[in-house]
Amino acid sequence: METLLHQQLKLHYAATSTDCEQQVGRFRVDVLQANEIIEIQCSSLAALRDKVRELTPLHPLRIVKPLTRHTFVIRKRWSRTISQGLASNAGDWCDLFEELVHFVTVFPRPNLTLEAVLIDIEETRRPPRNRSQRGYRVEERQLTAIVGSCSLVSAEDLYRLLPPDLPEQFQTDQLARLLNRPRWFAQKVAYCLRETAAAVVIGKQGNSLVYQRAGHSPEPRAYAG
């Protein structure tokens, strides 16, 4: 079943409602405008890998991946609002790498644009229907604002999601500090950069790999290990 958030984003990208829900070959696509296909993907990017492989040789394909910045949570019981306020966790552009680790087998490629869209949403939560279950379940998410977008076509474009002061040579512990994220997350980022050929491994320092931004010649450096 189509969610409200998905429907709102689809209508935002479609020039007219008649462009929505078109058949292209064996696939049903969200939007078809002229020759360009637009797919809104609120769930995992991995689910679109086969569609990317089959459609990009014939059509320009733009995949829109929403990333949530702020979530305004409304908790309800029956028709009564119990509480409301901003969720403590805030997202940013780097969240795309969580999904990209499952998408590097098809990105980048000709005719494919991956568009990250930073959004704010309102989330309505209610108690589960089964009284034996605790907590609240998400009933609906709806769009409240589109903060910005970032179109990625090449592997080099991935650096637009990262801090501008990232050095040309880096290790995952450095990257983690710059992102203010755990090292395991920085390792996912480094994996995406390596698998898309945006970065190469040029050696080790201790037990850590040293990465070099692709297209830049490494300066002479001694590595241990």
C-alpha cells in the first residue's frame, strides 16, 4: 500500500498527475515524464537494483531517496493527543551511505541519477492494537518540508555528502571524528567510496587502512604494518 509520504513526494516530482503510475516494460514506475523515469524510494535502495539494471540501458532513471532531517512526533490514543514534539535523533546527508552500501553494485552507471532529498516529516504514532504489546506503532508519516536536494551521478559526487575539510588521504577514525559518527559508520562510508572507485586504498598505518581520494596522486608516506 502506498504511504502518504510516498504519494506526496511523487506528486511533487510529477509535472501532472497523468505522469504518475506508468507502465514501462514489465515495471510499474512512479513517474514518467518525456523519456525520464522517476522512482521515489522511501524503503531500501537494494530493492531497485534489478530495475536499475533493466531500465537504464533504455531510459534516463532518477531515483529519489528521501532522508529525514527532523521528525515531529505526535502520539495519540484514540482521538486524543497524548504528547507531541521533535524526535531527539536528527538526520543529515550522510545517512544516504546506510543505503548506498547495498547499492554500489549498480551505482554509478550511465543514465542513472541518485537524488538525495533532505526532508522534515510529521509522524503519527498510536498504541498497538494488540494490548499485550507495549509502546507505540507508526501509523503515518507525512511531508512537512523539503529542505534541499543533492543529485549524484558520478562516484566523485559522493564527496558532496561529506565534510569539505576531509583530507585527500584519510582513515576511518579520522572520518568518524569529522562526521561525529561511530567508526562502524565511517567504515560503511569508506566501503562505498572504495567500491564505487571514488577512493582507493594506498596502504596501512598500524591496523588501519589509509584511503586516497581517486584522481589525486598520493604524496610519499611511510606506512607501518
